[in-house]
Amino acid sequence: MPVIEIDLPEIEELVQKDRETILDRVPMIGADVERIEGETAYIEFFPNRPDLFSIEGIARALKGFLETETGLPQYKTKQPKTKMKIHQSVNQVRPEAVGAIVKNLKLNEKTIKTIMDLQENLHWGLGRDRKKVSIGIHDLDKTTPPFTYKAVNPNTHPFTPLNTNQKMTPKQILKKHPKGQKYKHIIQNSKKYPIITDNQNQILSFPPIINSKLTEVNTNTKNVFIDVTGTQKHSINKALNIITTALAERNGQIEQIQLTGKTNQKTPNLKPKKHTIKHKEIQNLIGQNITPQQATKALEKMRYKAKQKQNKIEVWTPNYRADILHKWDIIEDIAIGYGYQNIQPKLPKTPGIGSSHPTEELGDKLRDIMTGLGYNEVMTLTLTNKQETKKLNKQTKNPVKIQNPISTDHTILRETIYPKLMQILKLNKHRDLPQKIFEYGECFHQNKKINECRHLTAIAIGPKMNYSQIKSHTEAILNELNTKTKHKPLQNGPYIPGRAAKITKNNKKIGEYGEIHPKIIQKYELNHPITALEIEPQKIPKNQTKTH
């Protein structure tokens, strides 16, 4: 989650409240004060509220929550004087684009850093690390409108990107520039690359990679042109609304841009969206007898416009809110505005007695066994990617894919825990040896349906680790589970040939173990022998998993 750097004297001035009050109440709107260093607070915000990824957005929300300024924020937008043409040529690479102009800004080094931090946080929070959304901010006075968004041959149109003094073509930028190397995976397979130019054919941006040095924003910048490109209209419009309204909080004047070409619209569109919510729905969902007047006041504290109408409430949501997908999201904000501390807890009407789930009982047994063998437990994410699994010579047969992954590192659900434990060894390679770690966690296999199961996985690294050691540990685990198994040579996987075995029970494979191949060890930048085992304890008949 993004950690926002907040200048305490500045937030006090913007909110008109003292820092003690601000730091005491800000967690109630979905944040965690991570630390305070001198005059700076570092506050972590939930990713569902990208409008809070800047000091301007935080101040706007707190002014409502602390009742300094309530209700729907009003932003005036001037009619467009500038056009941006969207070419059909971008359809196959990065099809969507919007833009805006913000004028009469007074920028200093601190505000520029705040804006750039917001830009990068939106790239992460809304943009899936620029894949879905990328933002460019340019000094308008260094350009000659109108603008054009088009796709071009990667080996043409050289320009000087930010942080260099050398002209490069888009293709060269992907090879030589640090930003190009980092984000090339987004567009490198396209035949043409997207660029934004002005009327003098000057290149302003090569989205989603980098902007031109020509339009770099500095303390002399008064007027900015903002471009947002991506793959989804909804996301790029929300990103544009968030960044333009943040600049408007700095007394900037928003001016729309007229989009032409394959589309015809004016952006940004800051018109609030209207919803109607039944009062009974609010009471049922929150479980509290909140009156219509209390609900209306709570909504105004959360920066909505609200109006009571008989047994319903009409609500207008600000267009910079990207998290309002359903009426229930608005009702959640009513609960926040009303105050969780004011909601009285109630015992459930149906009494019940809890008990351990059999899977967890088995897990407790396995944890006792593993700690007795000298292993330390770790917990890792169930999300991974195909490349990480392939590192271990393990093929992902039919992985469960994530529909909208937050990053390229987390695109599938894991089928094995090995890669995660190898990563932990890599991160701790500077620590003393031997290191022995294990995890009892979820894995997912997909055939006709998705099956969730638990794997017990253990890895050990050290100069004395060998096949005999991991074989004895595997046998000890199975012996403690009071189950008889057969061990047969295993020829594939991440192991040294002849130093690995698969475990079978009733002619079904329930696990494997062995000594990891040196080539795989080197992939993780490690230098000592590694042994590993992975067992699916749930495949052992239930009556055979009792410990001695």
C-alpha cells in the first residue's frame, strides 16, 4: 500500500486543525500512521482510495471529516480552447487517452515532489504499474497546441527523454533508458509505439514509458498539460479527475481539452454522479438505527452532497472517487462518517460453539513436527507468476489466472510453494547458515474446477545439506503421521538427477523431496547446497494422520 509523505505544518494549514487532532483522526478514514520523523508524517492509505494518495486529497477529506468544510467540493472547469486528436493507429497498442490543462499554478520544489509522488502512486494504485494507466505532466508553455496522440514506427521520431541529454528513438529508449528497461514489457511486442506530439511535431511523451525533457515541469512552470493514456476509459478518466482536482486544491484553474479523431468528448468531466438509497437499506447494512438526518450529515462529512427525500436519500458522489462501485460503498462511508465508535456492538442472536477445523488440526501437528526438526515457519503470498515457477523447472499445467493482476509479479495462484521459499533464502543470503524454513499453506490446482489444497513445503540451505538429510526429515514427518509410503526415483523437477524421490501412497503421488540442482541455486544468487521437500498431507487417509 502507498505510504504518503505529509508535511505536518502544511497539512495543519490546509485543514485548519492541529497535528495532534489530524494524526488522531486520520486512521478513521482508512489509514495507518506508519511513523513520524521531525516535521514529516508517513501515512499508509488503503489502495481503494487513490484520491487520498496526495496531501491535497488527504486535506480535502479531513476538512470534511473534521467538519471544517463539508459537502461536495465544487470545481469550476473552463470550456476547452485546446484540442487533442486521438488517431486510430493507437487501437492495437494503447487505445485510450484523455487530457486536461491546469493554469495559474504556483509551484515550488515541495509541491512538484508532491505532484510527482501522486503521479507514481496513481501509476501503481489505478494503473497496475502503468499497464492500465499512465500519466504525463508537461509545462504547457513549452508546447504548441493542438496535440496528437498516435502510434509510430519504433525506429523513428527520436527525442530527448527525461534524465538524459541524448536523443533516442522509442526503440532505443526501451534498450538504454532505465525507465524503458523497467516498463518495456508493456509495449515491446507491439509493431508501433504510442507518442504524443504538438503542432510543431515536438514529442511530449512516449507513454507509458517516459516524458520528453522538453516539457519538464520546474518551479517556473505556471500552466500544465496533463495526458493520461491506457487501456480502460473508466480508469484513465478517474486518474485524470484525481490529479486535476488535486491541482485545483492548489488554486489551479482547470480547463477542459476537446478530444477529436476517433472520439469526441471534453475532458475532464467532473460532474457528480447521482444515486438514490433507501433509508431502510442503510439501517439494515450498518445494523444501527441511524436516522435520515444522521445519514445525511455523515455523507456531507465524507464530501458527498446529500438530500433527504421521504424514505430515501439522494446522493451525489464526487467524480474523483474511483472506489464507488455500488450503493454499499456509499453506505460504508455513512458508517465511517457516523463514526465506528458510535456503533454499538451486539451479540449474535444465534449462539454457537467454535471448534478447530480438521485442516488446521493437521496443520498444528505438522508445525510441531517441523519445529522439532529445527525448521522455522514462514508465511508467503499465494499469488505468483509463471516465470517464477519456471525458474525451478516446474511447469504450470493449467494455473488459476488473476483477471486483473495488480502487477506482473502476481498473475496466477501458486501450484507449489517452492518458489516463494527460494525467494526468502535469496533475501536472507547475508545471514548465518544453516537456514531451515517451512510453510504449510494453500496451493491451487485447476482441472475441470479449481481445487484448493494445503502443501507442507520445507527448504534448507547450508554446506552440509544433502539427499540423506532431506530423506531422513521426510521419513520422520511421515513416521510421525503414522503412515506408510513408498519412495521412487524422481527424474524431473528442480533436483539433481539421482538425488530426488517421489512419495506415493496407494499408488498416488503425495509429495516429493530431493537436493536442488546447482543451476537453479545460481538463479537465486545462492552458493550453498539446498534440499527441499513438498508433501500434500490431505492426500493421506484421515485415519492415518494421527501422531504417535
